[in-house]
Amino acid sequence: MAPHGETKRAPTVDAERDLVVELPEDGFVGAVVGTEKNLVTLEDRHGKRRVFPLGAGFLVDGAPVVLRAPQVAAPMRPARTASGSRVAPTTPGQPQRARVALASRIFVEGRHDAELVEKIWGADLRAEGVVVEYLEGVDNLADVLRATKPGADRRVGVLVDHLVPGSKESRIAAEVTGPHVLVVGHPFVDVWQGVKPARLGLDAWPIIPRGTDWKHGTLAALGWPHDDQADVAAAWQRILGSVRGYTDLEPELLAGSRSSSTSWLLPPTRIERRSQ
């Protein structure tokens, strides 16, 4: 009981949806159906709705309460990135800050490769200051490397499609690989195949005959629109949108991507700090 002469303070209650509230002044009883700013909307058993200011003057289970708008919890920060890596600790309430970009680079073949790398490994790469650029085709790799001038402080990692023995890609990789250039890849004709087909309701990606453009042939085989580049772009957004994290990618793609670990691109001093 409250001490003599003092009025017991009514508890504060969140106006959660479906909470049954009574107004002692006129006997109106209704369930909370919504709140907006400093107002609460109640609906009685006949469907009649009334709006009241939040605050004191309400009863819940016959006892006085002070109604307030429901408290919104701060969103939980994910413990891991889309790649499965642990998120680096930060000051509470502050987003993870990207590092200043390194001179080192990762090159991928095209826009779709870059967008998939960003979706899965983007947070990890930004945390280390590693920039991803695309080549617009592996045939441009040698020219890009000549312009980039790889060195001890400017290492280059390259991720290419269809890196299998005897392929054009494997020949180009052998020609440019060196002390400061690491070329890795996956066996798929296109990065689309690196997404598990089950994510799109498919049993397997279709096999496209030699001489047929792989993307257009794939869309035709699937019965998806494939008349022009806009159809290809829309299909890729559908595929990319199905990817939630690294578990939606084929192991062969993950193996190639992980082989181009950011550790190889970092200056020795940065690697030492990461290991401490």
C-alpha cells in the first residue's frame, strides 16, 4: 500500500494491439487497434471505434494505468555477414565503417559477377578496404593489368568463369599469373550457375549447346523472356534476389571465391594486426 497521504502511481502500459482497455468516465470498453503519434484507437465488440489521447485515465483489468505507444526495440545487428564471416565489433549504435581503399584490387569478369560478390562478400571487402572492379570480359585482363601495374603494394586478385583445363580462361590465367597477380575461378560457364538451382525452383540449370549464347539459351530453355538485354537483366535480378547468403551458392563457386582471400591482398602490417 502507498504511504498515508500519498497516491499510488498507476503503472505505465504499452498500448499493444488487442489490449482491452476501459474508460471509467463513460464505461467504453475496447481493444487497441492502433496508435499514431499521441493517440490510441480503441474498437468495442460492436466494431465501433473511438480515438483517445495516450496517457492516464484508462483501466486494464479494472486497475488504473497510463497508456503509452508501444516501444520499438532497436534492430538486432547481425552477428555474421552474408558470407558467414563474423561481423567486426563496433561502438554500440554506430555502423561498421569502411576502411580507406587499398591500392590492391579484385577484378571479376562482368557486372553480374560483381553484383554477386557485393551481395555475399561486400561487407567483408569494405571492412578491409578492398575494391571490386569488373573487366567486361576476361579477354581484357592483360590490358587491365598493364594499366594497373601490380606490385608488392598493389596486388591483384582475379575471379574468372569457366576456369577449367584447356579453356580460354585457363590459358589467359596462366599467361598473367605472377608474384603479385592471383587468378582463381570456378568451373561454371557463367556465374548464374553458381547459384543453386533449387533457389529458383529448378532441379538443375539447363545444358546449352555450343555456339548458343549461354544466357539467352538458358532463358529460352527455362521459358523465361529472352528477347533482348533487358530480359537478361531482369532474369539476373530474379536470380540475384533469390540469394540470401553463401549457403545458396554452389561449393565450387565458394571454393574459387575463397581462394582469392582478402588476406593475400592486404599489406603485411594489416595481416599482422588481423591475427592479433
